[in-house]
Amino acid sequence: MKFSRRPPDEPEINLIPFIDVLLVVMIFLMLSTTFSRFTELQINLPAADAEKLQQRPGEVLVAIAADGRYAINKKAVDGRSIELLTAELVAASGGRADTVVIISADALAAHQAVVNVLDAARRAGLARLTFAAQSGTAAAR
């Protein structure tokens, strides 16, 4: 009689139950996780009840009409050259470099007219610029 010995079966890992358990754990973690928010700074800004100032000495208002005419502080500028605008801005700012230039351009004004004001402000040494805009309700009327 011949007894043959079979080689022992190598143990194998069944992955199907392992995947099932991992899916259940993952679903549990997804449902039970709470997301925390970052803490936010609570800031109380001051409110002003006073009327707006009519004269603002640190500001120069430059208005640009649709046809390209300029007005500085509601005073019409005779020409349209950058040199003339620069001289008018220097005179309106009083030589102060911290003066804010507010550009109020018509919606139909050429872009070049706005760029001319920006260039004149740079030449006058006025680096603080801002653009005026209408609120959404005023623009709808």
C-alpha cells in the first residue's frame, strides 16, 4: 500500500468579509462624524450717526463725462491733455501726497479718459485712488 501525502493547503485570506466589515465601519464613521467650524472673530464695528461731511479736504473728485470732458471738484477742466489734468490735480490736492482721488466716470465714457486720469494722478504723485459707483437700487432707476 502506498500512502501518498498531499501537500498541506496553504492558508488563504478571504477578502470578501474584510471588505464588508470595512464598508460598515466607513458608513458608520461618515454618519457619526461632526465637522467643526473654525472659530471666527466677533467684531463690533463702530457706527456713526453724524451727517456726512460736505467738504472733504483730503479728497479730490474727478468726474468724467460720456463725451470725455473732465471736472475736478465740480470745476470744469478746459482741456483734455494729461499735462493739464496733472496740473489741476496738483492744485486741487494742495501738494499733499496722501490725498485720495475719487474717479467718477460715466458708464459711456471711453476707457482712455479714465486711463488719462490714472496717468495724471501718477504724475501728480497721488497714489491713493478709488472709483465711485452707484448702488444697485440707484442704478436700476
